[in-house]
Amino acid sequence: MFRDREDYGVFLNLAALRCYSTGSELLVDAEMSTHVHLNVFTDCPMRFGSALRMSYTKYFNHKYGRKGRLGEHGIFLQRISGFQHQVVAMNYIFRNGLHHGAAATAFGYSFCSVKEPFKEDIFGETDRVTYTSRTEIASIFPEHADFPDNYMLDYKGVILRSCFMETRRVEQFYVTPRNFLFQMNRLTDDSWIRDQEQDKTGSPIRLSDIEHDADENAIARMLKNESGRSFNKSALTDLSLCELIDKELAIRHGATSIYGLPETTRKRIAKELYHDRHLPMPQIKRCLALP
């Protein structure tokens, strides 16, 4: 779903638009190479999700010369009721990069909002703004897009999360920076279930609920990754592999992206990557859009 860094930024900009157009409040986000997790306070979850997905699909298909739906059929929705249920759900989304082995800690993964809560207290950082001209900001959005005057860009041309995400509300769930740090480093155990039982609002949220299409083995690997000991810093990420494929290998074969290559050529590239770079075949296949 994301083949270079620009894609991640465009998705976030479109999420900001959809929050405004649907009156929704985005609390937590995590964008992985193959899927997205969003924790949203809204009266119209399907309209928000469908509009965001449609606008991003249009961008992605136009950029890469592709056609058709992007991702699985439909959108997975789960209602979250209860204070502790919400904390657990946010914990899992904040730590998604850690669960998928993309970082050694929750804070090591770039494409999520984990560094937003208590930013000044934990990191001593404030937002880096380059320009705030409404005309310049409008240039990054689709034509005739409506957005509020408070939207500002960072130095990468991406709408600041602080402009459209409800980070203050997130902080109210964690209360203190110290507790937030504790939650980001806390290993999943039975205490997570006991915490949610205090709400008396239904079944507890588990990692298998957030990662609804993962099997038992995948969930076990994610829980093992929580310790950070499984993280391989030298492993090639999906992002790096996609950039290598699109900017070198696809061009070498006369196309601007993999979607301009026939499947036979992509299979030949897959064999080259497997034998020359010793990469896992599942990773090669997903980055080459092979079945």
C-alpha cells in the first residue's frame, strides 16, 4: 500500500481532509506497508473509512499506473467502549511497528503517531513548521478540497498531526508521560484483560482483534516481537525493497513501476532478488504484487 515515503505523507494528508469533511476525530494511527490501523471517534466510521480509502486508491493508482481496488474487500470496523478498552486498543496500534518487527521499540517506527502524546515532555520536541500559506497547503490536496485555516505543514510537506488529531484526548487516557512510557514498554499478559474487566462493557480487546486477519502463529510472533529482541536492524524493510524495485529494477525493464511489468518479468525479478539478496520470498512477492 505504500511504496515510498511520499505515499505515507499523502495518506496522512488525505486522512486530515477526511477528518474535516466527516467531522471525525482521529486519535491514533499506524501505517504499515500492507495495512493501516486507525482509532477514530466518529458518528460515520464507514463514510470516513470509505472516503479515505477511495481518495488514496485514486492517488496510488494514478502514481503507479495501476487499476482496481487497493487492499481487501471492505473495511474492518470494531466498536470500542470503555476507558480501559480504549487504552488497550491505542496501546496495540501505537506499538504496531514493534509487533511487526519493524522496530526495536514502539518509538522506533516512523509511520505512526506514537511520538505525538507528551511530545515535549518525552522528547523535548515541538512541531517543525515550514510554511502555512493556505494557497501552498491547498496545492497538496485534490482540487476543490475543503480544509480549515489551522492546517500547517511540516518540513516534508505533510499536515502536522497536531493540527487534526486529538492528541490531547489521547493524553487524558494516559494521564502522565510516565504512564504512557510504561504502557509503550509493557508486555502483553493477563493484566491487560483484568484492566478491561473494570469497564464492564463487554469482551476485552486483544491483539487478535486489532490484527483480525492474522492466524495464531502470526499473533504469537507479534507478541514475541514485543520484547524487541527479534528486531533485525540489518534486514531490508518493505519500504527499501519497494524503492529498489521501482527506482532500479522496474526502470531497467522499461517500466516506471512494477505495475507496468508483465507477471513473467516480475517473477524473473523475484528469482533474482531471492538468489542474489537472499530475501524472504513472502516479502519479495508482496513488494512485487505477486500472488
